[in-house]
Amino acid sequence: MRACVGTSFLVLLLIGLAVFRDYGISWDEPNQREIGGVSAKYVAQTIAPSLLTKQVEAFPDLQDFKDRSYGVAFETPAFVVEQLLGLTDTRDIFMMRHLLVFLVFVAGVFALYRLAARRFEDWRVGLLAATFLVLSPRFFADAFYNSKDLVFMAAFVIAMNAMVAFVVQPGIRTAVLTALATAFAIDVRLMASILAVGTIALLLLKTARREVPLRKMLTLLSCVAGSTIVLVVAMFPWLWSDPIGHFVEAFGRMSHFLDWEGRVRYLGNDILTTNLPWHYSLVWISITTPLPYLGLTLIGMASIVRRMVSRRFTLWSNDGEMQDVVCLGLFCVPIAVVIVLRSELYDGWRHLYFVYPAMLLVATRGWIVLRDVSGRSTFRRACLAVATVLALTQTTWWMSMAHPMQNVYFNALAGHDWRRHFDVDYWGLGNRIALEQVLARDTSPLVSITAESFTPIENSLLILRKQERRRVWPVSDDETVPHYVLTNFRAVEVFEEKQQPPDRELFYTLTVGDEAIVSVHKVATKK
């Protein structure tokens, strides 16, 4: 068993090491690095001013920084690693950050494995749940550059695993581990506070059901609550000067995900992020999750709800059923809250990525239901095994075909011609590939290019090689005529090629399958 599990995660690590250099830079990465640098500067000023370097001192002061209330439990250590390694070239810096994000993702995958293996008392089922997460195309891609939503998802499932371990076996050791994991998740994004609330609620329920003695409950509750508070403050430098006041301010900002007001393309319409329909998150979940996982999730949800209804809404009768209820709640409740409060979202459903591990655990429950329905029939169980392997193989094939653009995955429910109906490469990751293609085909010493869509060309330059960066001139004014015009179709009307201005010709198109993700047109030089 240990050999199989160890080998599986070793293979995952080797895959990550082989491909982490292939991904571009997303919109938020430079800003996320700055968030870490600002907090690192504050820590150095407060604790050890002698450690301040010119590079660190160049960052804004924390009290004047607009994003000071953002969690830094990942960003500050990542910046410190950068400084310890002495990295100065932007390509090296962001490659290193991509590797760190992937390592956090692997830790999250392992936590999901532990949750499933514990719940279903079978390490093989644990590996199945972990495989579901790894073979989720958008999440796999985000595992190399999304230090916001993906790192939070990983931190959330790690804390979720610690919480369940604590509730199943209450003790001082598990209480401290829960506090540490929960505090880290909170200091990545304050939404993880729901886990602290959930831990307390489950402990109280177990006490009410006489599963935990009252005196023991009070001791453990004091331990986990006190440790969590201390650790949250310790790992969030902005809270040091005013823990309560600054936490309240940060929580107020968290109540709405939106820190950008613009338009998104949704179901073929360009709509304001402040006026999204209630079904926005549900549709995005439905069209970007592999269909087998969706089907298994519905089966798992039906199984859990049916069991509770048949018992007159008794939540659980054993620890296994309790874990099912926890997973169902952590999947459904945040989505319901977003719908009811009309919370603003954008860029698909990435702000809700943290519910995905719970969803996959419910899906794993659905797979177990199908296995149990098969009974002892060797044929039926073989059919389920073959269907599972075929489904996972199909997803694996798509991911390898789309590499490194797994972030644009849509399932069959999304239909065709994605760019007309949804924001596709909203992170701007295809820009790196497009720029490298232009530089490879055009040997001019200086190549000017502009973006005719809402996408960050300047960010993409940061991960190019030094000699390549020197050759690119990103044009941002309306007076200069560029050599090339790039579009990823975001926040612009989608033109047919025949509708392009006559002075342009198609130079390069980045496609995934039959779908155009990024197009580059060459501008004719006037004679």
C-alpha cells in the first residue's frame, strides 16, 4: 500500500518538475509577488532591519499599500525563498514561484487522498479521489501559476483534512494540527474562517450527542480556538499592530470577491460583473468540470440526502456519515451563499475553487454507490472499472493534447466556438506562446506588438528569456503603428478573419482542438 501511494505521488512530482517551465504568467502574478514583498519588508523593518536590502526597500510600505488586507501565508514565504536564492531575473523568479505553487498543490492532493482513504477505509479509493483532482484540467494548469485561488484551494483541503482528523479523534495533538492548518488557510484567504466555525460546531454536536465528554470538549475547544487565533495573527503581519481592527477591515473586504469592475462574456453576452445572473457559478462549474465527475457528484449528493431523509434528517449515525455531511455542506453552502448574497464573481468560478475538493469527495461517494450497486457481480464491477479507466484516460489525453493550455478546458456542455460564448484565456497565459512564435518567425532586432483585447502582454514578457525580452516593444499608445496585433478575444467583439482590416493578415493562431484561443495579425508596412 505505502509503495503504491508513494510511487503515485512521486510520479506526480516528476510530472510537475518536467512541465512547470512551460506555463505563461497570469494577470495577477506580479501583483501577488508584490503583496509578498510588501509584507516581507514590514517584517524585516519590525524584527530585523539589518536584513533589509535595496530590492526589498523598493517595495511600498505596508500601511500605504492598497492590497494590505490580502492574506500572505504563501506570498511572503515565496518572496523570502526568492531572496534566499538570490534570484534577480524575472524569468527565474516566476519559474521558481510556479514550482512552489505546484508543491503546495501536491500537498493539497495528498490531503484529499487522506480524506478519501479515511472516509472509505481504502487507500485505493483515496488514490481515486486524488486522481480526480489531478485530472481536472483547469486545476492542473492553475497548479503552476495561480497563487491565489489554487493555493487557497490546497490550503483549504489541507485544513479540512486536519479538521476531520480532529473531530474523528479529538485530542491535543490533532487540535494543534487543526489550528495550524486552519490558521494557514485563513491567512491565505479569510474565507477559511468557515472551517474554524465548522470545527467548533462539530465538536459541540459531538458533545451534545455524548460522543465527547463535556470537560474534554471545553479543553479541546480552548486549545483549538486559542491556538488558531494566535497563529492567524502570527502569520499575518498586517494584523500585528491592530489584530481586531485590521481583521474586521479585511473581513469586510472579503465579503465581496470583487476588486475589479468590468465585463465578462457569459452565454454569449457581455455583462457587468456587478450584474451577474444567479446561475453564473453553477453554469461555470457545469461546463468546466469533466462530465463523469459531475455525474458522480449528483449520485453522491442524492445518496447522502436520501440517507438523511430516510432517517428523518438525522445528520449521521457514525463518523463516516458525518464526513459525508461535512463534504456536502462545504460544497453546497458556499455556493448557496454566493447565490443568495449576489456576490460578484469573475473569471469563471475561480473564487469558489476551494469547494472543489469537497465536491470530489461527494463524487467519490457517488462512485462507491455505483460499486455497491454492482454487488458481487464480477462483470458489473469490471464494467465500472473499465468505464472509470476510460473516462480518466480521455481526460488525460485532452490534457496532454492541450498542454500547456489546460486552463481553457470546457466539456461538451459548453458546445463549440467557446470564444463567442465565454471568456476563454482570461488569465492571458497564451500570450507567452504567441510571443515566442512571433519572435521565432520574425528575426527583426525589434518587434512591436499591441494587444487588441483585455490581456497583459507586459506580464508575459517577464517569463521570456532575457534576449527575447529585449526584442519586444509592447505598444500601448494609439499613435504608433505596431508590427503585430494580438487578441485573446476578451472584452472585445469577436471578428471573423474576413472582417479584419485590409492592412492585416493572419500570422499565427494558438488553438486547442478546433478552438482559437489567441490570434496574432501582422500589420502591413506602408510603402
